[in-house]
Amino acid sequence: MKMNLFIAIGLYLLNASTVLHAQTEKPLVNDKLVFEEKDGLVAVEAELFYKQTLTEIRQWYSISTGNLPTLVPNPAIAHLAGASNNAYIKILPDTRVTHSDTITDGINFSGTPGKMAIVHYKVKINKPGRYYVWVRCYSTGSEDNGLHVGFNNNWPEHGQRMQWCDNKNDWTWASKQRTENAHCGVPKEIYLDINTADVHDIQFSMREDGFEMDKFILTSNIDYIPEGEGPVMEISNGKLPAPFPKVEDAIKQ
Ligand SMILES: [Ca+2]
Ligand SMILES: [Ca+2]
Ligand SMILES: [Ca+2]
């Protein structure tokens, strides 16, 4: 009888933790935080999304010092060294790690944009026009290096299939579109045509699970190339959360 009670409690806890893991990661900020384009440039930390949607199968998890995803098993290895603002986000679970792992569209891959694991950001655009999108990503292989970008629930052709090939195992800025002929992507082909001066909802959706995103920028300059941790954020409304602890500080503690 006592044993049955222990088993019942054990099953309850197991079930409770499963439910907990299925909950959507809570955003660190709300929709009052609005980033602002100035002189044709806006930079946004990926971890400062105000909401995420279509999270049933895959979702984005925030990673910072002392804050690792609580998935079981947990495949997340922290790549915090060199991450801008000492934090980033990652799509988990990651069940397609190598090319030999089974690919299932709608589970660990999404060939169509806007279908799975979407993060949202409010961005005020003052000068309408064409904005090239650059993302700072950490890729360790060939199955964690694809992403889609869109805005206001539109997923235009030139936001599809962002691709990273160069510079594995390091934070890397890129803005390239994968095509049938160029699997590593074509530069200057990832952009959004934003035709009104307004607050827009900038969105990124999953192409490959395991994707890691540190920061993104929109630039109206076709020749602009971000370097290092990229430009600083500009805010038109709301308040930025306190900075995350530096990795070196965390190691010292
Ligand atoms: Ca890939
Ligand atoms: Ca993957
Ligand atoms: Ca970041």
C-alpha cells in the first residue's frame, strides 16, 4: 500500500514535470518594449522577444548564466562566451543533429516559414524602405543553420531560408539566402520591404531545430556588415531589462 502511494506520487511528479516542460518559455520583456530604427539601422538582442507562438512542437529557450533550459534529456551546451548581452536563444528539442538523423518536416525541420516556433519583436521603423536582415548565429553542424524571417505575419520570399555555412563553432553574423544552386546561400538576398513608418512586428520562425540566435539587425545599407557583437540597441519605448551576468564573472563566483 505504502509502495503504491510512493509510485503514485512518483508518477504525479513525473507528469507534473512533463507538463512544466511543455509550457511556453516566458518572455523577459512585454510588448511595451519597442526597438527603434535610426539612420537606417536597428539592432535587437534575440533574447528580448516579447512573445513566441506556435510552440507546441518546438520552441525557443533563453540561455544565460545560471539559466539553462530544463528539458530532460537536456542537449543544450551553453555557448555564452562571446554572446552579445551575455544571453541568447535556442530552438529545442534538437532531434536532427547530424545529416544521418531522420528529417521530418513539421517536427525537426520546417521548409515552410511561419509554421513553427516563432519569436516576435516590436520595432519602430522611421524610414520606410528595404531592410537587409543579419542574424548572429552559433552553428555546430549542417542541421542547425537555417532560419526564416518575416514581419506582421507575412513571410516574403526574400525572408526565407537564411543560411550559415562559414565559421562553425563561433558566433557568426550572416545574411544569405539558401537556393537550390547555392546551398551555402547568396548574399544580399535576405531583406524585408517595409513600406510604412510604424511599429512593426519582426518575426523569426524555425527552419532547423537546434538553431541558436544571439542578436539581429535590420539595415537599409546593402553594403553594411556587422562586426563583433554588433551595434547597440536603440529603444523608442519601454525599458531594457538589467544586463545578464558576464560569463567570466559567473566563473569567478
Ligand atoms: Ca542546414
Ligand atoms: Ca537540428
Ligand atoms: Ca544576445
